[in-house]
Amino acid sequence: MSAVNLAASLPRVILMGRPNVGKSTLFNRLIRSRRAITHDRPGVTRDRMEGTVRGRGKVPFILVDTGGVTMDGHESAVEGPRGLRGFEEDILRQAKEAVAEGAVICLVVDGRDGLTPFDEHLAAHLRRTGKPVLLVVNKVDGMEREDMMLAEFHALGFPLMAVSAEHGHNVRGLEEEIRALLSARAPEDGGREEEDDAAGSAGRPDEGTGDGAEDAGDGTELPDGGPLRLCLLGRPNAGKSSLVNAFVGRERMIVSDEAGTTRDSVDVPLERKGRSYVFVDTAGVRRRSRITDTVERFSVNSSLKSTTKAHVTMLVIDATGGLTAQDKRLVELLDERKTPFLIVLNKMDLVPVKARAALKRQFAEELSFCSHVPIMPASARRAEGLAALLEMAGRIREECAVRVPTGQLNRAMDEVLARHQAPVVRRVRPKFFYLTQAESRPPTFVFFVNDAERVADSYARYLEKSLRGLFGIAHAPMRVRLRSSHGRKGERKDE
Ligand code: GDP
Ligand code: GDP
């Protein structure tokens, strides 16, 4: 593929927002250059800027700064409500054009200004487009009341990242989040590409993948290195067997088409793009007879057991059936057990193209209690979205292995505490002493405090979110514990 073609085929990420919220500063940060000139003076005319964001071993994407707000429009925005209208129209027109070609939209707002009516207006417009939107709250520079600052933005209902473009806070976290959103959208052509690579390569499960060869584990039976072990979980007929087939290719189909055929659970190896995978315990690989009561007979316990043999679990949900109570229960269980997992919305081919974004949003809303879990559309039948599933699974495995050096832990603690002080509870503000990482699977962080009971739940959630951002743990499960330093077991989970 020539460079030109490649650029044309790269996904586009659009920075959108009012003037002066910091879009070009963010743009510069993300493309790691000073190409876009940041203007201190409001009202400087600017054209639309484009740059490529690369990362080692990562798929590049094109970043678009919608910039070009006209001088008149910009000034009138500063001047007052009457002018606002003209400027609004200007941005909305641009928004429409840019959004149409964007894979992911970053709505940039100014955390210090708070939520303005125009932000809301723009948000409503973006929501209607059905595109994945990430709300980027900029200028969160280290002020105390970050939680309060962010609260009103949460009301917009988009996933939210607090950053400081100027100081570079959390810009890497933002980049990760953008990539995750990019890989979570249905890559219509991704599956195809994979198909070619898979041809002919028989499973060689013991060959190292080159990326997983870190140090020895922490007592779990799962090997750290070697093939990425995957477990497919989900209700009968969700499409687990079909997915395994789609992954391994027709020629290695191990499913019997005869109804009711049973088969002991087997491990199915897969080699893709030089990486090795194993689908463990693919008991679902027998063709079940289509009896309706299979739903009742589906045993949650035995399937959960398989998840302990895998690095990453794929929970397969039939997109056409909505989120059933049983699916939801499974998500809750996996979340509680801190199982590294992603959700596959299978059978997307049966969902009209126009309805897909809304469907995904609906699932995301219902599963908002575990917002770190990626929801990935796919179609086993059309072999679509499969590459993204493997990529995301690989990423989750890597995130599970994150080990943060002590120095960095303490700097991180200082930073999150400085950005937003712990609120006073019963007239006392809790004191934080230090932060350690306890085990690495899943990453577990322990804050030592004088009195864990005095740390508000909302603050604990803030801590988890901040650590996720700082340490690049976007999709893996994570534990944040608070431990009182005066002996009493004041341990508290992050739920
Ligand atoms: P744009 O019009 O949205 O592209 O905004 P700019 O990137 O030009 O930024 C507008 C102003 O906000 C400039 O003076 C920047 O230096 C400032 N700015 C950008 N990011 C931050 C930030 O994170 N914190 C603070 N305090 N100022 C910022
Ligand atoms: P399992 O019980 O979870 O292993 O589900 P199966 O793989 O046996 O699939 C159940 C039914 O759904 C079968 O009739 C499949 O052909 C069908 N199916 C699976 N995946 C897809 C898909 O992506 N699209 C469509 N249209 N049908 C699918």
C-alpha cells in the first residue's frame, strides 16, 4: 500500500469545540510537534489542520483540528449573545462536514469555563450523528475542585477525559482512549485483511509471541508468556462456536453440523499476524441442538471456571436480542471477579447499518457500571470485526501486566491529590501517606491513609479513574484499595 493510500485509509479523529478551549494546543500535543500555532489572542483565523498520530507498534490515525473559526465569528462570540448566533452556525457547519468523515469525535471543552450552552448545543448535535464521542475536558491543570468541575460535564453522557493540553496531563491517556474507541468501532475491512494472513498457518501454540515474555508470574497457573489464551463465554446461540470458526477459518472447522453433537471441551490454537492464540475450553464448539431450554441449562458456574484458564475472556452477546438479564448478570460477575474481559456484540450483520451506533450506545448505557469494558461489534458470519477483537484482547492482557515503579507511584499520588484534594468527611480531611502496587493481576493499587473510612466513595472513584489515566490502564480490571495505616483493616474496594 503506498503512503498516499495508507493515509487515505487511516481513520480520522476530529477535534471539535468552541474557540479557545485548547484544541490546537491539544492537537500539537497529540501529534507531538508544534505545527499548529497556538494563538493567545482570540480571533486569529485558522484553517483546518491535519496531522498523523503515530505510536510505536500502534495503528496510526489522522487527527483533524477543525480550527478555522472566522475572525468575525470568534470575536462576536467573545462579545455577546447576539454575535453568538453567527459563530454557532459557523462551527456547526464545520462540525457537520468534519464529523461526517470522522471515526471518533473529541468534543473539547474548557474545564475552567464550565459547561456552556454552546457546548451543550454542540453535544446534542454530535449525539444525533451517532458517532462515538469522547468529551475532553481541557485546562484541568491541577486545581482543587476537579471533581466538581467535572460533575456538570458528566451530564452530557459521553465518556469523559480530563486533560491539560498545556501541561501534557493525561494526554497519553487520551491518546489511548482514542485508540480504544477506534478499535472498538466495527472495522468493516479489518476482518478481511486478517483472513489472508490466517490462510495456511497451522496452530503453533508454543511459539513465543515476542511480546509476552516478561518476568515470571505471581502464583497464578496462567503462564505470562506464550500464546494469548482466550475464553469465549456467553449464552447458547450467541455465536461462540461460529466465532471460533470464523477465527480459525473454514478449513479447520471443528464443529459438527449435526444437531446435538457433543464434544469435550478442547483448546483451539490460532496463529494470526505472527501472534499465537489459544481458545481454551471451547465447549461451546459443539453444535448445540436448538432447544429452547438450553437457556435454562446454561451453567454460569462452569463457564466462569473456564475464564480462569484464559488471559482474556470474550463475553459474546447476540446483538439482535438486546441485553438479557442473564447477559447482564454475567457482566456483573465478570466485573466483580475482576476478570479481564471484553464484550463482543455478535451478529451485527443482522442489525441495519443505521441502527448500529444507537444499539451500541444502548448497550454502553446499560453497562455503564463497568465503563472500562470495551463493547466490540462483530459478525462471526461475515468475519467482521475479528481483528479488532484480537487486538483489544492483546491490549487488555498487556494492561493486566502493568507494573508501576515505586517512584512513579508516589509521583502519581502526589499528582492526583494535588489536582483534587480529598474532601472533608466528618470534619476531617483524610491524609494520604503513600501508594503501592500490590499484585499485578489485575493491577491492584493500595493507598495508605490515616483513616480509610473517611475517604468518600466518589473520591475513591476519582482515584481509580486518575490512576487508570496515568498508568494507561484503560480496559483491564483494576483494584484500588484504601488501607488505614493504624492497623485497623479499613480496606475498601473500589465498587
Ligand atoms: P483553540 O482555539 O480551541 O484551538 O484553543 P488554543 O489551543 O488556541 O488555546 C487557547 C488558549 O488556551 C491558549 O492561550 C492556550 O495556551 C490555552 N490553553 C490550552 N490548553 C490549556 C490548558 O490545558 N490549560 C490552560 N490553563 N490553558 C490552556
Ligand atoms: P453458540 O451456541 O454460542 O456456540 O452459538 P453458535 O455459534 O452455534 O450460533 C448460534 C446461531 O447463530 C447459529 O445459527 C449461527 O449460524 C448464528 N450466528 C452466529 N454468529 C452469527 C453472526 O455473526 N451473524 C448471524 N447472522 N448469525 C450468526
